Amino acid sequence: MDEQEKDVLFLMALAASGAVIASGLAAFQQWIVVLPLTVAVFILMILAGLQYKKRYIHLSENLENIAMILVLMGFIVSFIYLYRPA
């Protein structure tokens, strides 16, 4: 391997480790927001992996409907809160 390629590889490794450290610090500072999001994404990842099995397709569709209703309720509550009379 050429010496210049080693330097570029080292700088790329430094940049990647800096990004990991920075995101870790942000997650540590905002763990109240990041932890539930991480758990939700982990659950969705598991469900996405199991989606090709027959009985999990029905569960996935039900969870999608529930999530859509929750998001709609969140929009309604946020608009009520935003445009409430003074």
C-alpha cells in the first residue's frame, strides 16, 4: 500500500471515530429523546425482518394502522395547542 493511501485511510478512520464520539455525546446529552427512538427503531427492525412470515404480516398491518391513528391524533393535538385562543 502506498504511503499516501495509508494517510488517507488514517484520516478517514479519524473522521469516522470523531463522528461516532460526537453522536455518542449527543445521545448521552439527549438520552430522554434518543432512547425511546432507538427502542422503537429496534422493534421496527425486528418486525421488518419477520415481515415475510405469514402471521407477522397481519401484525405489521395492524401496527401500521395504530401508528397512523397516533400520528393523526398528534397532529390534531398539536394544532389545537398551536391555535388555541389566548
